[in-house]
Amino acid sequence: MTADLTESAFLAVCRGERPTHVPVWFMRQAGRSLPEYREIRGPGSINHAIANPDLATEITLQPVRRYGVDAAILFSDIVTPVHAIGFGIDIKPGVGPVAEKPIRSAEDLSRLRVLDPDVDMPYVLETVRNLVTELDVPLIGFAGAPFTVASYLIEGGPSKNKALTKSMMLNEPALFAEILDRLADMAIASLTSQVQAGASAVQLFDSWAGCLSPHLYESHVLSASQKIFEAVASLGVPRIHFGINTGELLPLMRSAGADVVGVDWLVPLDVARARLGAESILQGNLDPVLCLAEVPQVEAEVRRIIASNDGNDRWIFNLGHGVLPETNPEVLERVVDVVHAEGHLAWA
Amino acid sequence: MTADLTESAFLAVCRGERPTHVPVWFMRQAGRSLPEYREIRGPGSINHAIANPDLATEITLQPVRRYGVDAAILFSDIVTPVHAIGFGIDIKPGVGPVAEKPIRSAEDLSRLRVLDPDVDMPYVLETVRNLVTELDVPLIGFAGAPFTVASYLIEGGPSKNKALTKSMMLNEPALFAEILDRLADMAIASLTSQVQAGASAVQLFDSWAGCLSPHLYESHVLSASQKIFEAVASLGVPRIHFGINTGELLPLMRSAGADVVGVDWLVPLDVARARLGAESILQGNLDPVLCLAEVPQVEAEVRRIIASNDGNDRWIFNLGHGVLPETNPEVLERVVDVVHAEGHLAWA
């Protein structure tokens, strides 16, 4: 049975309505930081866990049960669609996505074929369908943004400088644009299928876009992300746009079509609102690294962020980036409690 | 014989005067990107090259000869003073500074003793004295800022998240402050000795400060850097303050006492001026990664940055971070030529 989400604080904020309390969830709330995850996950690639709907469902539910967060996020990965079409990419433990044969020329485009979610990744959609019968909070579906996914396909793996990606962007702009366009189409297909299977919101992860100047982002990246947000608009669910080091990109990222804009810990919430407009809906922005400190110190940081929000009800509390694997879950439990108890007290 | 630097374009800009042309130099202009460096450098730790004044002098001069840049920067390292007092830190090829025994508690402070540059690192000062007789452009001396140097001493080496550093900052603020204060005193001693030996300007490298929220920077880092800028003010040379990912920190970094503020490639020059005031003197901001692209593309980026400067004469062209080892020196030669030929054409 699907839960009644009309009272969801998370969805209320996404719609621009005042919620009962400040909603909170954490990027990477499911996964390695949880002992119950490490217990059931087993060895092998994370792709095996993603391809197992019972396991992926349970992993997605674990942090919702433990933390009482206001939203679940599908346990999956931004390279899952690319993996599903057989591009040749694996997620290596402790490393991240690694492509066997990175994209070096237009010939490699043949491995970036059209995604048919029902055929290529039915397990993801089965997980979504399972989840919406189990959850009493909204499920957030997601996709990797074209730039960030492309960086893995071009570099061959995680990369400090994104040197090959930026070089291709400048030296071969047509090839670069074609890669991003194909990845945009894959993201559209993936997000659409997740929403049709029951996801209540979508987040586009452009985790690494913040390595680009606003000029390069606008010239080479924005249109592909915009294409995604426009295509999923008709699905009628809130759209969140996320990245880090994006202080200068925030207005462009919202212009791509997002309803909610992620803010990292470098940009105070009031500064983000000054840049985006007071009516903007923000998600953020506790530094996940600070969650490795002791509980009283973390609580003080949470209270400082609540104060920096200055009583604005258009705010979803989150980390500025994903939960680090070495995080003590008890710290995150306290974060949720403090946000739920105190986040709304300053509302006018 | 020491050169007459009264016509130096670099120093003119630092003093707020209109120069003959837009000055340009590159962070890490000396070093691995140059074949002539790789030829003379030999094996062994970079500390051996730094400790050899003849070699360090020649390495510093190489990019000045090749590129015709408007300033030289001493070939040394931000951890050289800490190395010199026997803390136990080496610079591992391809890795960076690695500390044998990272700072874990107040007991480790005994290894952070007072620096006496004449006794502890006479080779650095001999290199400076050599250089000022050879150079016909100003020599920039430098030091690592307390936060950035502390991050190596606390983490034990380069670190993606600075997790131990941030945790100590929150959990043990008094210990953290003591480490930064000692490192500030070392930076003051080092910079003072470099200027007394003939350096014409100083740059404080706070390369990793941009991982901090403005709140944490202001609460835990600013005062130590401020102490350095105040102490070296009486030396009468321009003071440059540099970091990356510092878009939100720029006003605080200038308030530390800098005459010139470094701007990374994420922050357009006009945005930096809007944040710092129109009279501010900026240094930046070409993305060093873009220098791996082909020459026409790099030239176009340089021209775009010149245009973004909008005819302001308070600007030193530089990269937003150091030259990458794999950079083709011919690209940087073209960058210098374009800046020198076109940088000043828009001046009113």
C-alpha cells in the first residue's frame, strides 16, 4: 500500500509551502556509514547490490528507519544507467566508478547507446516499486548530470583535475556536446522511469560541475542539464539540482530549471539567497567532514546553520555533500533531532 | 649587481599604480613542466634541490628566461621551514609533503620549535641573495599559511577531506590555535628573512583554506594569517594572499591584511571586484587545467579573461593555481605573449 504523502514536510518545502517542520535528509544516508548496511551488503561490486531489488530496497530503508529522515533516496549510483547499457564501467570499492575504455574519440560514442530503463535496468524500477509500498516518506529518484557522468567516462575514473574532460571540452566541443547530449537523454529516460514507478521527487547530481568557471559551465554544460529539467517538468515532481564548489554557478544551476538548489558548506544560506533571490528554495549545507567531530561540536554547527537560515521556511536541511563512510551514525541521529526540534523555531 | 626595479610592472600594480603593461607570472612556473628543470634537477627529494643554492637559483631563473614573466618566485616549498626545524616532513615525488609523525596531541607541539632562518635554512637566504643579483624582475618570497601547513602536519600528508584537521579545529580549538600560532611565527620569521635578503614581495599560500566555511575560517584561521600580514607590513613590500575555492572567503582574506588578493578561475574578475571593492588589486585567474588544451583554445581563454577584467589596471595575470607538471611550456609562452600584447589595450 502506498503511503499518503500529503503531509510530507519535504514535499511541502519543494512546492514552496510552509511545512510542519524543517525537513532533513542526507545525501548518501544509505551505505557504508551504517553498520546494518555493512552487515547485509556482502562482498562484490556495489552494482550487484543495486541489481538486487530486495537488497537495494532494504538498504534504502535502513537510514529512514534509523534517522527518521523526511525523505528516502534510492540506493543506486549515478553511473548505473551507463553500466546498464554495457558501456563498461564498474564501481571499485574505495575508488569509485572506473571505465575500462574511456571515451577518447567519436568512435567510442557507439558504446553510449539509448537507455531503455524497462529493459536495461528493470531491477532499479522494481526497487522503486518496492520502496513506495514500504515508505511513509517520499522517495527521491536521481540521475547523474551529464557533465559529472561524462567526467568519469572521459577520465576513466575519479580525477582530481578533470584534465582530459576540460581539454576535450575546449579542443573538441562538438564531441563533448554529443557525449553530454546522449547522457542527458539517458538521464531523462532514467528519471522518467523512476517517477513513473513511484518516485516523488528527483535530484540531478552534478557533483563536479563546480570545477568549471561560470563561463565554461554556461557554454558547454548548462544546455544538457537544462534539457533534462525541461523534459522531466511534465512529470509534476520537484526537481533538485546539486553540486559542490558551485557558489558562482548557483544562478545558472537554477536557470537550468531546478525547483530546489543544493548549497554546499562554503556558501552561507543567506549568501545563497542573496545570489538566487529570497524566494529560492535551498537544500544544504552542513559540511559532511564536520560530522566526524564530537557530538556537541556538530550540534553547535547545526544550530549555527539554523541561525544562518534566518527563519526562512524554504529550506531542506542536508549535508553539503554525501555522508562520509567513517561517520558515526549517532552523530547524524542528533543532527536530525536538532533540526526537527529547533529548525522551525525562528519562523516568523 | 642588483637590478633597478623602479619600472617593474608587477610592483607598480602591487602599489596601486598604473604599469606599462599587465604583468604576468605563474605559480609553480619553476619546476616539473620545464624540460630544462628536469635536466638539471637530478634524483632525490626536492628538499635537496632547495638546500642547494646554486641549483635553486638556476631553477628559479629558468622560467624567467624562458617566459619573460614579470616576476620570479623563489624555488622552495611551503613546508621548507617545518622541514628545516626537524619536524620530520619530506616531500615525496608525485605525492607531496608527508609527515612521519603527524600532530595528534599537545605533546607533538615540542617538534614545532621557533624558526631561526639564518641558522635553520641559510641555503634559502643564500638563494635569495644570489637571485637578486641575477634577476632583472622582482623576486617574490613566500610562505605557507598556517592553516594549509597545519593540514599537512595534522593529516600526515595531502588529504582530500582534511578530516583530521577540521575535527581538531572543532574538538580541540586551543590546540589547533596553538599550532596555527606557532606556524604563523615561523612564517613571519621566514618571510622577514627573505625580504631582508632581497625579496621584493611576499605571497602567503593558503591553498586549502577554501575547504572551510567563512564562519570556520573567520573563527579559527583568520587571526593567524592576520598576525603574519601585520608583522610583515613594516618590511614595506607588497603582500599577496592566495587560495583556491575561496570565492566566499575573499573579503576575509583581504581583511587579513593583503595588498593583493588571489582569485581562482571559479570567480570571474568582475565578481571578485564586486565582492572586494573596485579598488582592490587582483591576481589571477586562468584555470591551470585549461593550459593542457591546444594553443588557440588557451589563447581564447586568455582573451576572455582580459575582457572580463574590463580595462581595470589593478590586475596581475596569473593562473588560478599552480602550473601542472604536464603543461606544455609553449602554451605558457603564448599566454605571456597575449597578456603582454593585449592585456592593457582596454585601459581607459
